[in-house]
Amino acid sequence: MKLVLERIHFSYDRGLSTERVVFDSVSLKVEEGELLSIVGRTGSGKTTLGLIMAGLLDPTGGRVKLEETSQLAPRANPRTEGVDVAMVFQFPESQFFEEDVFGEVAFGPSRLGLRGDEVRQRVTMAMQKMKLDFCALSNRSPVSLSEGEKRKVAIASALACGPRFLILDEPMVSLDWEASVHIFEVLNELKQNGVSVIVMTHEVEDAFAHSDRIAVLAEGRLVEADGLSKDEVYLILSQGKAGR
């Protein structure tokens, strides 16, 4: 399965005097089982693009679609096996609404129709993958956790949904070096199992170290960084222009 963006346009306050164009004809294909980093400065529209890719925000022009491929067999029961796309927000608190960590991680599987032991198994596996202590944290309020723990819970919540496309907005913020290394280990394991991972980041070094492919978002345009050096990417970001 591929996630395809075709000539995406997006504006805030469309039709008003305050209208602000964010994207101008952005096109992209995300392949099965790849780790794609979309690099951009703060305010470049990475979060907005992630929301559009996740189907949480409608573009003002163009379309987002999923294309079937032969690499992964169709799910026998998509409702219970997993979702197509899940997104982890830059600020974990913005996606928390359950009273405890267990409920937060269990929310997605429960919405898929899983019950009882099936939900508990999904929660346990997701928390273990993120190195979250199930016994110590399950009954804690997610908003009471450290910043790093909150981010891990947010990622665990997405993993428990079994997505085929996982979008993460600035996932390394508030994490120390060891935790960041672990997150990339998890992301690499996911892509080896056919999951497509899209990382929205301003960290050029991380993008070059861990990505299969890099795209640069600047001035409402998205360009592939294939063949570009880190210095050239930094130059594009500093100038704020991704070219045409």
C-alpha cells in the first residue's frame, strides 16, 4: 500500500483577508516499509502536512489517497487488525483524554472492536516496546508523567492501533540520547515489518542518519533531498526556499 498526496494545497482562513497559504501543489508518495523524514523549520507546515496525511485535516485542493500494492496482503478484518494511518502529535498532551495510561493506550484497540484480553495484550505489547513499566504506569494519569514518558505513551497509543502508516511529529523532542536511539530502533523494526514511517522533524542530522528518504519542506513546497548533502539541506532551510 502507498500513501499518495496529489497536488495538495492548503490555506488557513481561506477567503478571508487573513488568508495564509501553507502549501502550493505538494505531491508525495510514501512507499511501503520505508522511513521517510520530512525536514522543515518551525512554522514550515510540517504539522499541518502530517494532519492532512493522517486524514485529520482536509486540504483546500488536491487529494490524499491510499494505493494498493502487491507487497502486503489485504487485511482479512481491517476493523480489528489495525488502522491505515496513525499520527503521534508533537505535544502529547493534545492527544490525551483518558484518565490513566492503560486507558490511553487501550483507546485505539477498543475503537477497533477489540475487547478484554485482546485489548490488554495490545496495550502490554505497545508499552513493552516503548520500555514503559506496565505495572508502575498503567494506573497513572498520562498528564502526570515526565515529558519523555508522555511522548513514549503517545507513541505506544499509536502502535497499539496497528497502523500501516505511522506519522510522528517531532518525536525526539524531550527525549534524551538513549531514548532517541531506542525510538529509532522501534521505527526500524516497524519498517522491516512493512510499516511505513513518516517523521516530521527539524533535526537534519537525525534525518540523514536514520532515513531511507528525505524530503525538505520550505515556503509551501516539498522537494526530495535525493543527492543533496546535509550542507545543501541546511542551506535550503536557512533560506526558506525549496525551489520549484
